[in-house]
Amino acid sequence: MAIPKKTPTLLDISTEDYCKVLKENKKLKLIKNVLETSLNHKTHGKMFSIVTSTWNPISGCLYDCRYCWAKNLALTKLKTAKRYANGFKPSLNTSEFRVRFGKGDLVFVADMGDMFAPFIQDKWIKQVLDHIRQFPEADFLFMTKNPKRYLELLPFIPQNTILGTTIETDIDSIITQDKVSIAPPPSERAEAMKKLEWDRKMVSIEPILQFDLNTLVLWLTDIDPFIVYVGYDNYCNQLREPSMQQTLQLMQQLSETALVIKKTIRPARFEDSK
């Protein structure tokens, strides 16, 4: 009796194979469309919809992003917590290493900081990676604005991870002129993600800023993520935003090769004020 073939899931196969099969296999394309529709239907909040929990063994950041909800939270509601006694300066939270994870967990690691930023010590990162390695049946999501650190630490990163970055725009000058962040510019992040040989890559285009459609699509095509999140600023930070029509056009084009999940999608501030 023939053993039935297992239908590959989006997390089982490499992004390259997924994109190839997507163009040839109607069933897999249907799976992708159903998942995309389902995730978009329920995704209107501020957290990534694939995430089941968050875990902060490292917290704090020095990038001073204008739109950083985590820094604002740390300096207001959480200001009495021990880990934020020195404001939003990076800290290693050793009590978090008592946390255990199980099958089916998809954990967003260090959502209250940037674990791969240059100001985070290697030994802190390796301690986190060593802990994760104990739980091969769980999955872990990393997000950073310094993805070249992935390249440096790749031999130490367990396979049960999704490696992500934030790319708000393809126009570096918006970041510098508007003093959006002192993180590495988007072009540097994109270049590092292109070089990263990893099956499960993710890009968050949030908060989305003005962009050139052809350039940003080319960047994402070269990065080849299996999933992309897109969303506008949630906190009225007066950022330079693209029109909603531009954003929807971007999402449509990116959807040809990746799961594209919407977060906060709304008219740009300048459209809303008309």
C-alpha cells in the first residue's frame, strides 16, 4: 500500500521552493489564499497574528524610534518594573530563563527591545539562543533593525526560528531627515536580509512610510520572505505616509510570492484630513 504524501506546509518548505511550487500547484496556492484571507480577517490589532505569546529575556533599546510603543510603555505604565529602572536601556532579564515552551507555541522574542542591535552583548544573545534550543517543538520569531547581526551569529541560531526585520520604506532620507530612528537605514537592512540564507524570513513594513513602489517590490522580491506584514502607524506620530491606494497596490504585488497580512490599514493622515 502506497504511503500518502504529506502536503507541505508553509513552514515546512523553503521560501524558494514555496515560490516555485506556488506558481505550479493550484492546491498550494489555494492554501496560501485561504490562510491569507483568514489571517487578514482577524488581524486588526498591533501584534503579529501568527504569534501565540511574547517573551522578553532581553529588553530595552537605544534606537530612539519616534514611533516606538515599547519605549513609551516602559517609561509610563511599566516604569516601576525592575527591568526599566534605568529607563529603556537594554537589560538581561535572567528570571525569564525559567520560562518553558511547548509544541504549537510561536513566541515573539524580545518584543520590548531589539535583541540583535549592536549595543546588545553577544553573550546575552547566545544565552537566549541556548535556551531556545531546549524547545525544538516550539517556534520563535525574532525581529530586528540590525539583520546583519543574523549573518554574524547564524551558526548559533536554531532552525526553529523565523528571522525578521522591519523595513518601513525604501527611502533612507525619510528616516534621517524626519528623525524617525537612529537604527541602521532600511537599505542596509534590506541588503543584509538579501544575503541571509534562511528558509523562514519575515518582513514587517510597519509603520509604512512613503516609498517607491518598484524599488520596494524589488527589495522584497530579492529578500524573498515567506510572510510580510503591512500596517500604518497606530499612535499618531505624524509620519510621512503613503496613500492607502499605494499601500494596497504594494500588498497586491507582494502577494504574488508571499503571505501578505494586513495590520492597521487606513487612509493616510493627509487623506483623512481632507
